Amino acid sequence: MASHATRRPEGRKRSMAVPLLAGVLVLLLVGQLVATLLGVGPFAHKEPAQPEPEQPAVQETRVEDAAVAPSEQAEPAPAPEPVYDPTTDPRNAEFAVDPNRTEWNFDAPETKTVYLTFDDGPSANTQPVLDILDRYGIKATFFVTNINPEYQDMIRECYRRGHTIGMHTYSHDYAQVYASLDAYWQDLGMISDIVREQIGYVPCFIRFPGGSSNTISANYTTGIMSELSQEVVAAGYQYYDWDASCGDGAEHTAEELVEATKADTAYGYQSIVFLAHDGAEKQATVEALPSIIEYFQSEGYTFAPLDRSTCVPHHGIGN
Ligand SMILES: [Zn+2]
């Protein structure tokens, strides 16, 4: 009995201790949960007060990486190339059309000079022409049209690379351009807007479709070239015909274009404004261009873009 009596209180004690212990544990857990939610307890997630200092990149570089490209590690990344702004180009003030500037040169330069000129572009052939000119370090002149409007931005690219921009016409459609004096001026205004958009100003250099000696314009307006040739000069423009051509106005092989160039320049003029085309169908001109350039070099010529001091070539008026 005694053992029975002594066991019972112990048993009762034990049975009371279990809920007590459980209660304490529950309180502790609830307290911890509240503390965690408030962000103060030992298990609360805390952002570090300061980010871990980053290891310098060089310490993470493995030896073999450093051995492959040490210069890349040492040099800063190259700055992006600034966007070309044609309005800051110093040629603008010199080449912009200006009715008050009426001085033009009709005397040949002192050294043998070829002024390569490309008509009827820009087109898909303009880029390869530019690349060939760059390869030889040559500046030329582009008399532009809007025949292929998707290449308008090549006008800016030609100018950016140091070539002169002149205006040929917007439509290059003889029936439209030579329909009347007003029609010509309207067309010139439209190509002027495009060129101004691309290079920031309207240049003084123009070339008539067919040249000033063309007679096809007589089909549309009798005497229009006589009047236009005076009107454009009075307005501050100058028109440039040409002294020689590779003959690419018609369809020829590259070899034929080179031979035509040699035949057409056999007179050995001191100054040659040379007609070629960078229109869409002129792949043969692109193919012939290196040989044409090397031919002129072998004859002692240097190359220059048109400017206000260039010896102006005028054909006789044909209509
Ligand atoms: Zn043309």
C-alpha cells in the first residue's frame, strides 16, 4: 500500500508537469513567432546593414583567363562612337547655296586633277562605290536623286565620308522635269528638302539630267535649257556638266567602261570632271571603278571632290 500511496502523488505530479511543460513550450513558440513577425527575434530575416564588399574582379580572374587576354582586363571599355552630326561640318557654310556668291572658276587647276562624279544614286551600288573610294583614299561627288528613296540615308553617309553632295533631280523624269520652268523648280525644291534633311543644308552644286547640252528637253519645252541655265546661276547655284565619261549611261561590261574611259580622256586635260553612275543598274561601273582609278593614277592625276574653286565644265546649251 505504502508503495502504492507513495507512487500516486508522484504519478499525479508527473501528470501535472506534462501540461505545464507543454504550456511553457507553447508560450515560447508563440512568443518566438510574434518576435519573428516583428523582425526582432534571433530567427528573423535581416538584411545586412551594409552589402558585402564586392571582390575586385581581378581576384576572381583565373590565371588562364588573365593569360589569354591581359589587355582586355587592363583597358577600359571603348567609348561608343558619337553620332555624326552633319550640321557641325565646316563645309556647310562654304557649300550652301547663296545668291550673293557669284564667283566661279573657269580656269584649270595647276596639277592634273580628276573630279569623279556619280549620278542617279543613291542606290544599292552606292555603298560599294564608297568602299572602293575609301580603299584608294579618294573623295568624289554624288549628284543625287530620289529614284530609290529607301537609300536616302546614304546621302548623309557619302557626306560623312568627305564627299561632296550635289543635286541631280528628285524624279529624273525628263517629261516631268522639263515640262516647264515651274516644274523644274518644283522638282529641285523636292530634292533640296531631302538633301537638307540628310546633310543640314541645300548645296549650290547641281547637274541637269542629260546635261545642259541635252536636246531631249525640247520635246517638252522649247528653249528651257537656255532659260534654266541662267536662272539657276542667278539663284546662287552652279551647274556642272562633264569633261569625260566612262560611257556607263548605256549598258556595257566593266572592260568596255575602262576602255571608254581611256578613249575619252586621251586628250589629257589638266582638269577632268568625270561622269559615272551609282544607280541601281550600274554594277559594271562598280566593277570597273578600281581599274578606272588606277588608270588615272598611272596618268599622273590626283582626285578631288567638287568645291567652289573647281574649274566649272559647261557644255554648250542644246535647247
Ligand atoms: Zn542622270
